[in-house]
Amino acid sequence: MQFSVPAAKALKVGEHLPVDGAPGLRLVASKNGRAWIYRYKSPVTGLMKQVKIGDWPKLSAAAAGVEWERLRGERDDGRDHADERRAARKASQERSVGEAAKAATVGDLVDGFIEWAAPRRVAKGAAELRRTLATMLDERVRSLSPEDVTRSIAFDLIQKFAKTPVQASALRRELGAAWEWGHDSGKIADSVPNWWRQVLRGKLQSKGKIVDGKHQGAPVKRALGVDEVGAVLRHLPHISRLPAELLTLYLWTGCRGAEIVQMEGRELKVDAKGVLWWTIPKAKVKMSRHPLAINLPVPLLGRARAIVLARKDVYGNGHLFPPTRGASLHVDQKTVGVAVWWHMPRCELRPHQERARWPVIDWAPHDLRRTVRTHLTALGCPDATAEAIIGHIGDVYNRHEYRDERLHWLTQLSQAWEAAASR
């Protein structure tokens, strides 16, 4: 077809106009306008390829014909223009990444990582990420370029916080994650080593909490015995109502403290058999990001039922454990931990203030969750059911909710706790 301006203007999106006397040259219409395209068979692979010559009407038909003739001659000489252009673009992108990496500082990299990672974490985790990298990464390291961070520099920074190994491990972990993000996003070159994943690996072990100026050693992960549980239950009337109720829910449900303090009245429902169920939304469970995470059904029995229904009468469908002050929607999980420590015999906070002391020492609220798991096994509860009750993700192929099993074994557990409390 002979090229003409009216024919070019009449082209619809997706249509093309071939040019007589110029095999492979065509004017192609797209949503972005009209462009001169040269289609040809690759002299290297024999496959059909195409390259863009220019846009019409900026590039006239006559000028497009001249460029087509040049490209066709070079194709006949064995050159594949599409492959050459693709290689040139890739090289340009790699140069740009290299230049950007060379210009960036550790501070730039870390700030970019925080901006990317914070929305992907829960609020508490995002705040801790910002605090860790803002307070522990000194200006000298921030001002370096990533490729200038040597193994010894990384070692010195982490070693600086070795006396607080938990914090040192957190800094090491977050900087390692920032470097991985930099590699994945092209912010730093692949050749820049991630020393944070290697320095002091496995050597930042906690020495335990400090009591009377002495480290107490690695934390002991306790499971209370039946008699100890009974003693704790008998002591609950001697502490404040809020922590007493939260500790009771730990023992009667096996749930995590963070899940318990977020309980809302709207999550409760009585079934046809009269059983009160608390359905923890998937978004509130610790493993919420796991693809197999589900809404967690928890039967509330005995003391747990009484506590929750009494609070629902007061707070309705909202949070059942609201704070006494502050903008938070619910009390903080650490509230119950502080209360447990306050009543420990060796707690010397405000020594002049009299208060009842626990008859069972050296335990924390989370130990009650471990206690539930241990005693479920002692009662004969199958492992798969016990793991489901405490909210662990089990077999990839097992999607059973264990509702009947949860009700049966938590009923058995409730009876065991009541028996222990009455001794």
C-alpha cells in the first residue's frame, strides 16, 4: 500500500499500514500514537523480530525509508538489531544500579528498608524496627557506603552492644534484612557482602535477667505442676482483679497473652448446645501471615466463661479489657507480666509497700501457656489436638478445626484445675 497521510490518520489501534517497496516496514497504531516498525527475520536465530524506527509524524515516511534501508543492509550483514538493543538496555540498567549503589549511604539504605518493611509489620514490630535502627546505628556507619562496610566494621558495631545480647541480636538481624532487601531491590550491588549475617553468628547468647546485680543465666522455660497451679489459683484473690482474670484465661484457654488482651465482645457466640465460643480472628493470631492460619475457635468454660460474660455485660461488643487511661484500645500484654513480678518474693520494687507474695516462684505468664500444653498431654490429649488448642500451625494437609476435640479436652483441663484449686 502506498503511504498517505489520510491513510495514516485513519489507522485504528492495533492496525498497521505496510509501505510499498519497503518489505517489513510498516506504520503501527497503538494507544500511544503511531510508530514506524521494521519487522525482519533474525539472521542469528531465524525468528521474526522487530525494532522501532521512530514516531510518526515526527519522523516522516521518507526519513523512515532511509533508516529502514540502513537497518536492512545491516541485517543482511548478519546483525540482529532487536537483540543488540535489548543488550544495550540491560547494560544501561546495570550501570544505573551500580551508580546508585555507589552513591547511596548505609543511612539511605536503612531508611529505604524501614519505609518498605514497616507497613508489612504489626504496629509494635514496626515501632521496634525504627527504634533499633535509629538508636543503635551510629552516624559513622550511617555515613559509609554499603560496599565500604567491612567485616570488622560490622563486628565492632554489634560487639558494642554485646552486653545486651538481645538488643545486639536484634540490630544484627535488622541490618542483615536491610542488606538482603538492598540486594533484592537493586539498591546495592550483588557483589556487596552481607557481613551482618556472618559476624558473631550464634555467639550472642542471653545471660538472663539481672537480679541483685547478677545475671540469672538463660531463662528457664517452666511448666507448672498441678499442685503449683492449685497454689497460684488459690492466691489469685490476693492480687488485683485485672491480672487475676487474665491469668485465669491463660490457664483455661492456653491462648497467647496478646490474643487474650485483645478480646472483643463481638467475637463471642453461644452455640446451639449452650457453649460459649470465642473466635479469635486470623488477623489477631501470632501466625496471621502464615498461609494456613485460620480464625481460632476457643470454647470458654468454667471460670473463663464467667469472667468473659461479666465483662461483656459492662463493655458490650467492644474490647473487654480496656485500659484505665491512654489512647490504646486494650490493656498492654505486659500488664499481667508486671503484676506477676510485683508479687514475687524477691521483687524489691517499693519494699516499703506491703503486698501478698506468690507461693510459687520463678514463673511468668507465658509459662502458663506451656503449662496448659504439658497438662493436656498428661490428660491423654493427642498431640495434634493439643497443638491445635494452643494455636500452633500443624500438618500442611490437615484443615480440621478440632471444635469437638477442643471442647472435650478443655473441659477436662478445667475440671483438673478446679480439683487442684480445691486441695
